[in-house]
Amino acid sequence: MVPEIKKILFTTDLSPGSRHAFAYAAAIAARHNAGLVILHVREEVSPSATTHLQGFLGEERWRQLNESQESQAQQILIGKKREGSVIREALGEFCETAAAELAGCEFTTDEIVVAGGNVVDEILATVESRSCDLVVMGHHVRGKLGEAFLGSTSRRVLRHCAAPVLMVRLPEA
């Protein structure tokens, strides 16, 4: 039995190299006529550090800072306008830039999610809540020793994810 891929989760840290991994997600989505969920997770500070920072900055400034970070992440993902057609157009340009060699890169973006929390937990929760059949994520190689190992986030997602995970090595900056 050949597995059916209907929905793909693409995770991004918004780095310039993530375009490389996006090319794989877009190509697989186009080939299988699958929907695409794009996820960016803002890793939150530990509770004790949050308490110290809130005390230092004040409640209102802390709230403004968090709202600003979420807004900036959404701006990077979808541009300044939020209409569905503009989102699809921006993602189409992203796909063209990332994978110019793909002919007919047609895919459907089901959803763009910007979440806050533990990166691994949010990825796993998104896979489950949105019934994703495949996860595509990039990983950075950190130094010569790093070439032998995946990062802790990548390793934990691979270990705990119920869906298959495609790890795409990101080009060096």
C-alpha cells in the first residue's frame, strides 16, 4: 500500500536558508496535490526568566514586546497584507525563488500558523491537530562535529513525531 500524502507541515525558523527546505515541501505538495501548513514557532523564555524580565521591563512593556515579536513573524511569513490571495502570491514567489527548477509548482496553502512555546511541542501538536501526513523541516549543521549529529530540536521531532519527517540539510550562510 502506497501512503497517501494529503497534508504537509513545513516548519520554518524564517532563516534565509529555509527557502531550500521549502522547495522540497512545495515540490512534494505539488506532486501529491497536498495541502501545505506553514508553521513558525517563537520559542518562549522559561517561566523564571519571564518573571525576571517582566519585573525589569514591567507588565505593559513585556506584553508589547511579545505582541511585536508575533507581528514581526507574521509579517515575514505573509507580508504586510493579510488577504488570502496576497498570502498565496507571496508563497508562490517564495516557491519560485526557492526552487526555480520546478515546473508547475502548484500547491495549496491550507494555513499559516505562528505559535509561541516549546518548538518541538508545537510541531508535534500541529501535526496531530491538523492531521499532517508528512513534516518537512530544515536543519543547520553546526561545525565539523555537528555534521555527525542532528540538532536537539530535529532529533526530538524525529524521535516523537507520529508522521514521517523529511530533514533537509540547509545550505551554509
